[in-house]
Amino acid sequence: MTKRYLVLSLATLIMAACGGGEVNKTEKLQKLKQDKAKLDLEISTLEKELKAGDSSVKTKTVTIAAIQDTLFEHFIDIQGNVDARENVNVGAQSPGIIKAIYVKEGQHVSKGQTLAQVDDQLVRSNIAELQTRLDLARTLYLKQENLWKQKIGSEVQYLNAKSGVESLERNLETLKEQQALARIISPINGTVDAVIAKIGDAAAPGQPAFRVVNSSNLRVVANIAESFAGRVKTGDEVIVTLPDIQKEIRTRIGFASKVIDPLSRTINVEIPLKPSNDLHPNMIAQLRIVDYRAKDAIVIPVGVIQYSLGKPYVLTVKGEGNKLQAVRTNIELGRTYNDKAEVKSGLKSGDRVITTGFQGLNDNDYIKL
């Protein structure tokens, strides 16, 4: 009987122990999970701190630039050349042999100045003969006039004498005009750029003998493609660069034609230039015509722009000191010119953009400068 009770007591104890053990394991498991979550949080925090401040953790070195509001301009690039408005070939007005040249290359001449003389011996002989006849006719006219005043002679004699003088005077004037045509004269103020004729050459109308250039009245001329015709007009601002003399001039278009050339499919533009000793006709001129301007614009280098699924973004910087992180920032682009791009939205003045070292960086990666 005693053994039976002992067996029952042991069984009861075993069952009690088993039931209590299950409860303890559940509580212990729950506590361990709580401890694990706490440890994971501490580990994550320590890892971030190590990445940000521990020199043993590698962070990528980058270069950044602070964005500021600035002026953005878009240009149409074309090439033209310097041209003289008054660049003329001067020739004789009447045929003959050139017997004298009065100027040399590089000499400044005035409008109406004689450059050369064509042989006018025949005309001068005719003038001398006619002058003699005119002198005699005038003497006879004066005598006839005196007689007519004294009521001597007829009116017809007086009028014939007067008519003879007037006719000879007109003939003399015509011969003098012909004599003037034998002079090769400059039609403009300028500089003799070339002496083409030589003494003894046969001169003829339409045949150039000299070239005279007025270098104080210069312009840049260029042809603009039809596709840009609607974006260019008289008065537009333009930057003229003269690479040969390393000179840049900011001015305005003086003239932009309205008619498109049917052969070249271009319009003509002219930009007046102020007189300068270093400017010469036929110099190459590079033109940048301003066709778009935005004040207080956000401008970034084109090279820092990246694309994901066709949408542009840049990497900016957040944080201070030694806790800097890269941040992916989506942007909306405006116009681009050369290596500059206008940003319509996504960035603001003061933002810091990573300009070098952004390759391979991801969002929230730690960086150093």
C-alpha cells in the first residue's frame, strides 16, 4: 500500500514538472526574442555610427558644388565673316591708256580724289581749239551787242552772235566733262587696298584698276539656316568672337532679312561693328545669338546628370561634418547649352550637388569630401 502511494506521488511530481517546464520555455523564448530585437537595433545603430565616423570603414571621396541662382542663356552658333560696307573696285569711266598713277597701296584717300590719269591728249586739244573759237565768238558778240545798243545793225545779227557764244560754251562744257572722265577717282573715303593698274595699261569701263576699302564702316555678315529663321530677328543680342585677334564683342543684330534665299535656304544677318584698327575685312567671326534667357536659374553641369528609366536625376548631399550621405534627387530639365543644363524643378539654391566621384554611388551611401 505504501509503494502504491509512492508511485502516485512520483507520477504527480513528474506531471507537474513537465507542465511547469513548458511555461518556462515560452517565457524564456519571448524574452530572448525581445533581447534579440534590442541587440539588432543596437547593432544597426553601431554600424551606422561606424560607417559615418570610423576611419576603418571605407567611404567614397567626392567633390561637391553648392548651387546658386544664376543667369542662363541659350545660343544659336553660326559662323560669319567681317565685311566692309564700302569695299569697292574702282575703274576708268572712259577707255584709254593709263599714263599716271598718283596713289600707292595703304594710302588714305578722300572721296573724289584722283587715283590715276587716263591719256586725254585728244580731248585737251579739242578743248584748246574750242576755247580759241569761243574767245573770238565772245569778242564778236560784245561788239555786236554794243552796235545793237546804238541801234546799229539788225537784231538777227545780234541774236546769231549771242547764240554762237552760248553754243560754243555748251560744247566746251561737254568736252570738259569728257576730260573729267579720263580721271580715275575714288568714290568713297577709305584706304587703297590694292593697285591693280599699271602705267601703260589700257583702261576700260568695268575693268577694276584699284580697290578702295573704308575700314571704319565694318560689319559681320552671316547666313542662318531656315530652321532658325523664326528665332532670329533684328535687335537680338549676339556675342561676336574674333578668334584671330582673341577679341569678343557683345552687341546686337543690326539687320535680319525676312526673305529666305531660295537656293541656300538661309536668311542673311548683319551686325555693325565699331571702328577698330585690329579689325579687317574677311576676318572669321563666330556668332552666338541669344535665343533664350532665364534669370535666377538653377544651372548644373551636364556631366553630373544621370538617368534611370529615362528620367534624369543627380546625387546631392545631406548631413554635416563627417556624417555626409549621398541622396538621389529627381530633376526636371530645361534647355542645355554646351556643358550647362537648366533645371526647372528638383533643386534649389543652396543644394549641394556631387560633381565628381558619383559613379557607383547609391542612395544614402556615406561619402567624404
